[in-house]
Amino acid sequence: MKKALVLVLLVSLLTLVFVSCDANIRSNIADMMGNLGGNVYIDSGLVKPDLSAVNAASDAVEGIGGDVPSWSGTTLSDFGVALDLSTATTPVDTSKPIIKPQTTAEQDAFTATIESSLSSGQSATFLAEMSTTASLEQQEAIEGTVAVFNATLEVVASNISDAALKETIEDLAIPAIDDPSKLTQGDVLLLQLMTNLVANTVTAIKNDAGTGIDETKLTSDSALAIIGDALFASQVAEQLSGVASIDFTNQLKLQSLLDNLNKGLSRNAKDTSVDLNDASDIVAAIRGILPDIIKLMGISKNGDDYTYTNASYQNFLRNQKAYRSTIEHALTLASKKGLSIGSSDKAKLDTSSLVKYFLAVLVTEHQAYWDANDMSGSQKPNEIIEAFLDANPSLGIVVEKGTPALSSLTLPDTITFPYNETSMDAYKATRSLAYFQKIITNLQAINTAIPTDLKFTNVDTALSDLLAEVDADWWNNL
């Protein structure tokens, strides 16, 4: 029997977030999201929009190019401390230019410029600019930077003894670039923020001599500053991926979602999989957001036919991985110093933050599942998603009055990737029970950091209950 793994966990989260929100809180969120909309006079063409902030931010990103790295043999000193990258498994071409971390003054100015554009009321125009193709110089610099960036993370992590800090450093790694010609200005922007983040992290944990790593040097003040850097990078990744544009608060059939979740859980409290036929009820309950999610993933639709190119998928994956890894980086540093990420002035969290984080988890874990099975000669993730949508074309239809109800889901025979116990075992070999429990504690920490006027009742208790369910039996039966 084909199974749709993780659906129960996903629906559990959606239910926790939206069913436990009272009407006043949902109204506050809707009001906040409404403030992000356009100006009626500008939208009607009566008033010309002020694009000065957008133009300044676009110019700042377009001005980012490749610089010659500061090599001394195999030692690089551009990330806050001199590091010998010869021990890294990531191959590095020392002849390639890189996007260097900015100075503190440059970072402050760059961040302020990007923030101004995103809050100008013309953020859609800025994001459209960020979707344009990176220059040839930038494409080459990104390739060089990704290799140096990942090698630097390897070396830094190898010098850290704290397991949680070591893991969050490693997880900042950026997927290899398959096709540089598909890179965008948004990739340039995000990579600049990521290099700044890593450089600032390394600087905060370098030894007194400035020649190596000493994690005990991390202070509460430096951790809070890095938390701000990480949260801002996550916000930019969220904007670039399009997730920020989805109204999660008004596009879900909440009662149906809850009813079907309860029906599914009543079958077996320890069963974390849902039969694909049964899952159609759950998918119907969240159907309102599916067309938006399909669009933001970069999937195009022509009639009942879907097209999902590898370049579009890789772009979406990079943004989702960056969003997840930067949020988790902030959470780890906050935990180390007894802080809340909500104490940072860069924290822009609301009720949908839990769903956005979990969406990023689903996307990156599915990629990890595929990677764990060494299926390079099989269907790629984008091809699997495309085949599933082609077999279920109604998932991309905007739900309006009169839209036919979803009666079933089809798992097409054209999906050749082996979703079975063998492939699950290969994936589980790369993970642990503690790994999944950490995802839930991350959700708890995000929920704690949400402002009071957007906070929802009983979610902490519900997440604690979910954490109790994710135990050794759950892991063994997964």
C-alpha cells in the first residue's frame, strides 16, 4: 500500500496553528498582512510610485561582484580568521573570484538598503528585479563562493566541540550549483547575507590571537547580533521564495482539517503515515493554499500539464534551505546564551512562522531522503513532483465557489523512485530520533518568540504532547 509519509505531522501543525487561534488573533494577523498590500491610488495609476528605495536596493545587489580571495597557499583569511581549507572535503578552486563578506559598516548600510526596499510598499517590484538573471561575473563569483563557503564551514565545524553549535554551522552549507546560467540577482543577495552571517559567527568565536576557533568566546551580545543577522537572512529567503505572500490564515478549511486529522489519528495513535486514498480528505482541507504553494515553487501550469524544471526546483530548494538553516542558526545561538530569538529587533514572527518553518523542513527533508538513496540516475525530485501533479491536475486549481470537490488522489505509475521500507531505512540511517525531536523543540522556541498579540493559546501544550508522541516507538515504526 502506498503511503504519504509526514502528512499527519504536517496537518497536526496546521491544525495547532490555526484552530487554536481565536478570532481576534486571526484578525490581527489579517490586518498586519493587509498593511503589506498596495496603495489604491498607485494601483490605479493615479499616483506614480516612489521607487527610490527599490532602485537603491537593486543597484546595491547588482553592484556585488567577484573579488580575488585572500589566499596564502591553501589558507583563506576572508571569513574572520585564517583557515587552512586543504583539510576540507569540498573541492576549492583558488583561481575563482568570490563574494567576500562585507565590513561591519558595509553590512549595516546594505541591510538598511534592503530593509527599506522591502518595507517601501513596492517590495513586489524589488522582488521582480531580484528574479532577473545574475551577470556572468556574478555567476562565476557565486560558483567560487559556494565552494569556499562550504569548505570554510567544514573547517570551522571541525574545530568546535559543542554538538549543537557544530551541527548548526554544518547545516548552513549551500547546495552545489548545477547550472550557473539560471542564477538570479536574488541568489546574489542571499549569498552576500550568508557570507556576512558566517564571517560574523566566525569572528565571534575566534581565539584571542585571532588565529583559530574558540567557541567559549561567544558572548550574549555577539550571539544576539548574529541572531539578528540570521533572522534577516531568513526573512529575505522567505521573500525571495514567495512564501511571505501566502495568506495561511484565510485559505484553510479549519474544521474539515481538524475532523480529518482526528479521524486519521483514531486509526492508530502511533501510525505516522496516511494511506494515499485517505489522505485526499486531508489534502482537500488544505487545498486553498496549494495553488499558491505550487506557484511559489516555480512550477508552471498549462491546462492540466505541469512543468517543473530542475533550475526552478534548485532555486526554490536553495531559498528553503537558507530559510531553515538561518532560523535554526538563530535558535541554536539563542539557546546557548539563554536568549529568545524574539529579543532581536530583526524578529518578524507571526502565527504563520511555524508553518513556514515546517514547509522548509518538508522540502529539505524530502531532498535529504532522495540524496540518502543515491538516486542520481533516477528521477530527480522536481520530476517526481511534476509527475504527481500531472496525475492530480486539480491540485493547482484556485478554489472558488463551484470548484469540484477533491474526491481522490492518484499515485502515478510514472514515479519510479522507490518510496518503500528500504529507501526509508537508508534515509533513517542519516537521521535520528533526537533529530526529529529537535524540529519540534524548534517549533516551540519559535512559538515562544511570537509577539503576544499574535500568540495563540494551547499551542505549547499541543507541541509538548506531539513531542511526547515522537518517541522510540514512533521512530521504530517510521
